Amino acid sequence: MRVFFDTNILVYAQQSDEKGDRARALLAGGGKLSVQVLNEFTAVSRRKQVREWREIAEAISDVLAVVDPPLALTLDLHQSARILAEEHRLSFYDALIIAAAIETDCDTLFSEDMQHGRRIGRLAVVNPFLQSTT
């Protein structure tokens, strides 16, 4: 199984609760993410969690130690996301995540925010926090 992580997995990995434990276990198994995920994580960490820049850098460093190098945002990725957003009625930013997962040849996208069980091509969206998946 080749997995891609949505931003919320990184956010939960910073918590000291059951969701945090589950998110850290998923990340420890390795996988893929994109620069967009890192950007969103940084924005959420600053705005909603009011974390210091040093804390954010440490958290990102920890994640990058266990996952593959992040996929860069490119014009091709942008164009793929626009097509996915239109064809599948997705928000543009969700489509960017899905396009990145497809680009990195993943078959599973771990996300709490997208529709669990949804398939786009061979990519399946899985909410790893549902009782049936734990």
C-alpha cells in the first residue's frame, strides 16, 4: 500500500491523545505528502494553534524524517487539480491533495476531511480515525 497524508494527519500528530497516537503511528509507517501539505500545516499551526516558528520547524523536521521527500507544487499539478476539481466536484485545495497523491502513485489517501471510501481512479480516501479502521 502506498499512502499519502492529508494535512490533518500532521496536525493530529502534534496532539497527545488517541488521534495523536494514531496519526503518529501512520506517519511512522512512511508515505508521501506534498509541499502544499507542509504549507497548510504551517498555516494551521500558526493561526489556529498559535505555535512558535521553532515548534513548527521541529514538527516538520520530525515528519520529513519518516516520509518520502515532499512533492513540489508545479504547473502540471495545478492543471491536474483544476481538472479533478471540475470533474469530481471537489474544492480546489482538496483536488490539489488528490492530484499529488495520484502523481506519487499512491493508492490510499489518509484524510479525515474528505469523504471516507471515495475512490478517484485507483486512489481510495480513508479516514483512519473511524472506529472500523482502527
